[in-house]
Amino acid sequence: MAFVEHIRRCNNYDRARVVPLLAGEQRIGWVRRDNAAALRRFPKVFAVEPERVVLMAEAGCDAVSAAVDDVVEALVADDLVPKWRNETFDVAVRWGEPPLFRLDRGAVPFFGVRAYGVHLNGFRRDRDRLHLWIGRRAPDKRIAPNKLDNMVAGGIGNGHGVLETLIKEGEEEAQLPAALARAAVPVGAVTYCMENRLGIRDDVLFVYDLEVPADFIPKNEDGEFTGFELMPADAVVERIRATDDFKFNVNLVILDFALRHGVLRPEDPEYLDVASGLHRPLD
Amino acid sequence: MAFVEHIRRCNNYDRARVVPLLAGEQRIGWVRRDNAAALRRFPKVFAVEPERVVLMAEAGCDAVSAAVDDVVEALVADDLVPKWRNETFDVAVRWGEPPLFRLDRGAVPFFGVRAYGVHLNGFRRDRDRLHLWIGRRAPDKRIAPNKLDNMVAGGIGNGHGVLETLIKEGEEEAQLPAALARAAVPVGAVTYCMENRLGIRDDVLFVYDLEVPADFIPKNEDGEFTGFELMPADAVVERIRATDDFKFNVNLVILDFALRHGVLRPEDPEYLDVASGLHRPLD
């Protein structure tokens, strides 16, 4: 492995393999061509043309959400979408704009709509050496079971804010008190566009840093982690370089942390690849 | 103005307006088509083809540098290049690789070779509010006269290292003691690709943060700055949003600082444009 290999995996999106999903004149997703073909039998909801898919339903957020959800149910029956049923994401033209519809989280890659998450680097300074709290994902997680993860991370469900999600996930995943979560510093966003088995992940991860006190020990409440370990940040970085132990996008979030805190330094042969590889311009 | 306007200006490069400059099979620059045409009369040094320019000189770094410099002298005579005569940059396929030749700094945009610089955010925390030391560029500067700037910034001349350049520029520009400069934290790189009057700036700026003590007051030695002012970081950010007072690329370096330190927050409508706009992937 190498740092760039992790970056490449998260940016393997190929424009030639997808067509835009449009709402009016505006692109809201990237649909892989095989997925577009599977939408042909729902002409009232999606118009499938050779080089684009157009959302036809236009009757307000609730009605469009219901129409799209009927399509999703059919796609689930065809085994093209693994429906989550407990979490929906807002689909909008741009972050912060009113949603056009809500979409089951499992169907997000099928339509290639942009998804938003929040990741928290929980860290400590022990004798000037940075340490990171690293979680181990449970073996029954749908995505990246058993992989190492940030102390807190989660997708931003419909209607929820960034900080609100951070506080909620912090409580559930790490027993992080809300007052401590509120002290986290927003430090930017990691962006990438990735094709996987299901479609396209066009992801934006809001990143926060939180220096936690020495007497705070994260504990998992919701069964999503099997445990946490405090690791020296430089050892984490070398483990990222050498292994595939961390969840695919967590590699990028931690590399961003390592860059911002001088754990990764200009002498590293991959320094500029990392510095220019974690923030794909949004299109 | 808006943050995105500063980002757009630094990323106005248009692939259709340039041809690659190749050394063997490897691209080392982007030459604007009008500049490529001006190279036709030096066939021993550059082969100008419709869709590329190929470096023909191949006799070792010193000999290639001399051959290219003869071309540069002729371009200066034609008023196509403003030669600096006191500073050359290394031209290599990749950062860290041995240079193919050295090029007068004034000719760098003509050939569109990647240039490297170092920028230092000198900051202080006064009652938990971040302040930045901001310099005012001298009226006789070639580039961006009278504009506001980082506390220390400079191009990385041939044969010099990143930290070495930071220390040298720190002493000359701000009377920053070397011991203090060495405490600066490398925090990544800002990258952009910009067309200007002369050609293409394909720039990589290594960024450092330095928290300076309250008794350190920067003073200019080399005449490049007319003075320094300590400004609240949030006021600097709003001034960047509203004005064109800062040097074009310094806007990006300070926005990167503002993101990393939580001065700019996710509530800002331009947050994601900034977070995804400061690190153009290197090609």
C-alpha cells in the first residue's frame, strides 16, 4: 500500500461510466449506465435518455420522496439496492438548499447523489506526542466491518445539521458528552468520488478535531464499535501507509489530520500527493 | 467579491488554451498556444508541434539550462518574458526529483512549469481570539504591489529546501529568528493553476503555521514589505470576502488557515466551496 493508493481507491470515479441525474437543468447525481438502464421501467418517475436521466416527479418533497421510494422498493426486489429502512438522506442541488426529495440511505450510491457525513478526530497530546482515539467497527456493520475508524463518524440524515449529527453520533458511538462535542473545532471537509459495487459515492465529510481530556475514555453504546484504542498518531499514519486496516475513507480523514498537525512532513515523498488529494473540487 | 471569486481567479486555467511541454514522455509544463508559437524559431531547443512542445536539449542540467537561457534572453528581447536575473527555479518532472534544468523565475509562467513556494501564517491567540500578522507588500514589487500578504512568503529557488527557504525568507522579510522559524508546523499545501498575462502559474504553496510569542514583532529588512499589522483572524476573513486587498494567492492561504482553525465554520454558505477549492489535484 501507499497513501496514494488509498486516495486513488476513493477517487476511482470515471465520468465515462456514468450519466448525470438531472432535476430540471441541475445535476443532482451520477447514475452508472447499468443502473440507468434499470430505471427505464419507471418512466413516470425517471426519464432515461442515452446520456442522462431526468427526474420527472415534480410535486413537492413529500410526493417526490414517495414516488422515488416506490422505485427503490422495486430495485430492492431486484437486488439492485440494499435498503436500510431506518435512515434517509436529503437530496438537494447544493448543500444547504431545500431538499428535492428524501432517499433511503441504501439507495444513495445507486443514484450517485451527494452524501454528507461528519468525522471527528479525537486526539490527545501526551508529552507533545499526538495520539488518536481509534475505534474498531463491529463485525456486523454493513460497510467496512471490523475496520478501524475515527472516534466518531456518521452520515447526516435528512433534516439534521452537521453539529447536531456530531453530538448525536458522539453520544451513541463513544459516550462523548454533548458539552465536549460542542468544543470540537470544524477543520474543513474531505471530498471524494468513488465507484463501488452499488454505484457512485459522491461524498463530503465534514471534519472536526477534538482534543479530549486525559480522563475521557470513549465507550461504545450502540454496538457499532467493538472497542477503542489510543494510538500514537505517527504510528497510525505508518499503519495507513502499510495496510488496509482502516475503513476506506477514514484513511483520508486521518491523512488530513496528519497533514494539518505536522505529523506528515514535507520530506515525505508522498506529501504533495496527499496535500492535493483529499479535497476533490465539487462539480 | 466572494471567497469563490478568489478561488476562481487562481484556477482560471483552461486546458484548451495550452499545449503540454514534454521532456521525453513526461509533461513538465503547460505552454499557452501563443507562447508555443513564439518558440518555433528555436528548433534546436524546443520542437513545436500542433498539440505539444518537446524539449530537445538533452545534455545534462547545466547544458540544458544554458540552452534554455539563450531562448529566454531572446524572449526577453521580444518583450515576452520579464527576466528577473537574480533567481532561478528548478524544473523537474516531480517535486523531489533531480532537476532537468534551471529556469529564470521570470520565465516560469511562459513555460508553465510547476513552481513551489512557502507561505507562513504567523498568528497569536489573544484571549482565545486568533490574530494574524499581515504584511503590506512594497509599492515597487513586481507582483501584486501594495497588496496584503502573509507574514513570510517566498518562492523556492533552485537547490533550496522548503524549511531552508522559510528560514531565509523569515529572516529577510520579518526578522524572524531561525529558531522560531524552525518551530513552525507544516500544515499541507495550497495548489492552483492560473493563467495570467505571461502564461500559466501551476503553483504549489507549502503552508506553515507559527504561533509567535506576544513579544515578537515582525520587522522588514529587505524592503519587500512596508510594514506589518496584527489583525483579528475573523476580520481578515471578512476582508478577504469583501475586497481584493490581499495578493491573489494569499487569499487562498488564509482561507486554508481559517478553515483549519475553525474561523470559517460549516454554517458559512461558502464553506464547502472553500474546503474543496484550495487543493487542486496535481496532474
